[in-house]
Amino acid sequence: MTLSKSIWILVEIIIGYHLILPMILYILRAFTVQKKKTVQTTSTADYAIIVTAYEQTDLLPSVVESILKLNYQNYLIYVVADKCDISKLAFNDPKVILLRPETTLSSNIKSHFYAIERFIRQHERVTIIDSDNLVHPEYLNMLNPFFDKGYHAVQGVREAKNLNTYYACLDAARDIYYRLIDNKVLFEIGSSATLSGSGMAFTTSLYKECLGSVNIGGAGFDKVLQFEILERNYRIAFAEQAIVYDEKTSRPDQLVKQRARWINTWFKYFDLGFRMTAMGIFKFNWNQFIFGVILMRPPLFILLILSFICFAIDLALFPYMAFIWLLALTIFTAMFFIAFSYFKADAIIYRSLINAPKFIFYQLAALLKSKNANQLSVATKHFSNTDPIVEHNSNNP
């Protein structure tokens, strides 16, 4: 075997293992997962619910209203309206504390700590909710059992609030895949669920310890936070019944700006995967090792593009290798449908898959803009009156 061919095979392995690793972990889960037990909890721990908004306040009344319907009593809501006009906002419930920073923060972490520094009382736990979310009435009750078991960090589920366009459906499809692999499977094989930016909760002391001295601009605080948590030998639990409803991107321009920030974040914090994997190897720590391996995975559209390039080259030069790529891509695709089946994805999500190439095209556009992503936008702008491309009647609140 020539040196050039050996290098090419190594490159293919580095790219291709990401396609089959999810299936390997899913099969491993079958040998490690324990029988589920219904956990009863009478916990009344005190929660601070931090809701952050940047520039837009249109959706704040809805999210606050949904939180006030929680089947739980011991909590306060801290709404941080960064660079917002709050003259038309009025929350009459004493559980709601509206905060408007004097200067623009332009940072999730700064907004969170702006609220923490103004806590009315010392809350045991803090949970992060985005301004475009809605919260299930049992959200806090579904988090409590994991804290009662000794976990200090818990990620809930972010279900799609809207499936009104093909873009929103494909965004939801991606989330469902990650929910199975990066949350449920990882946690059940003894590692940690990845954090998703909202719908997550922590002991207040851990959150302050991890991010109190960290200065992060732009997106990506959740990436740094999960690294800091695992570095301290904690696991992040996955609460499958702790649900928030998340607004999915419904327009191409919205998609490009959001993905540009996310892609920028992946490149910015890519090294954390290597550091976490090495940490796990040297410490013989399974939680850190497998979590680090997952962190090294590129965004799915980049993984698919690289895989199809390798497939095309092998088809011309090494046909037997092309067959291996075809098998790996089939396994990768199968995991999507396994995820859809497990989480009972809406039929409209299946039908939207035909538009996946268009979705990938817009993410390529986002890749080209990712270098200056934080100058393009700081937060995703949401549109409440988007014209639907597909008809859909959602059962979500």
C-alpha cells in the first residue's frame, strides 16, 4: 500500500467513524440501560428561573405566562431584557422580577449573572429559559428527581413549538436526532447529556463556580459550561419528561444567521473535544472520554458533505471503499429514523425530509458567513406571523 493511499484511508476513517459511532453507542445502550422506575419526589427546592431576551420583547409575555402555570410554587422568574424597550411590559405577578441592564450586555452569561447578582433570595437551583420558549406545567417537577439523586446539572427536552414551514420541520428533525444520541444515549451509557442553551438546570453553586470567572462573548456559553462541569467530574443528567417548547427557525434568512453563529461557535470551541477526550484517557474516565469524542463531531451538514466527497472519490478510484461509505451513510440515516420513531416525530417532519438538500444549501451559506457571525447578529430574531409553507396543526401549547 502506497503512502498516499494510507494517508487517504486515515482521512476517511477520521471522517467516517462519525457516521457509525451513533449506532455503536445505541447498541451499547441496550446492554447498559437499566429498567426504568417511576421516581416519586416531594422536593420543594427553590428555583430561580432566568429568562433572557435581547432586543425583542414580543414573546416575553407568552413565556412568562407559561411559567406562571407551572404546577410548582417555590420559584421566582427573573426576566433580563437586554437592549430592550420595556415600556410596554407589565408583569403584575410578584413572582416576576423584570430587569433591564443599564448598558448592553450582548452575552448570555452576563445576562445570567446580572440576574444572579440581583436574586431576591438565595435560590438552591437555577434554570435557563429562552424568551421564545414555552414551559410544560410539570417542568420543574420532572427536574427534581435527578437533583434528588445527586446530580448537579440536568438537561431537559426542547420540543418544537412550531412546525409551520419546512425549515422549522428540518430544524426539529435535527433536534430529535441530537436528542436521542447526544442526550438520551450518552446519558444512559454512563456519560453526560450535552447542553442545549435552554431547558437546562443546575445547582446555583455549580453554575456560579463554572462560569463566575469566565468571560465569553457571543454564542457558545453552553459549550464552555458543559466542559467546565465534566472537568469537575460531574455528569449532566437527561430529564426526558422535563419539556420546554422551543421556537424553530422558520425563514431562510433567520436560518442562515443562526447557523452562522452556531458554526462559528463549533470552530471556536472545537479544541474542547480533544481536551476532554485526552482528559478522559489519562484519568480513565468514561464520562469524559466518550463525551469528548462526541464533541469532536463536526456539524451534520459538514459531515455529510465530507462523506459524499469521499464516496465520490472512492467510487472513481477505489470502488470497494465506496461500498463501505454507502453502508456507513445507510447506518447514519437509519439512526435518524430510529430517533423519529422513539420520539414519535410528527408526520410532517418525515415529509419535510425531501427538502433536506435546500436546508443544507442554506447552511453552506451560513458557513461562508460564520467568520463574522457575531457581527451579523447576536441572537435569533423570531417572527410571529411567518407565512406557512406547509399546513400543520400542532398539539403543542
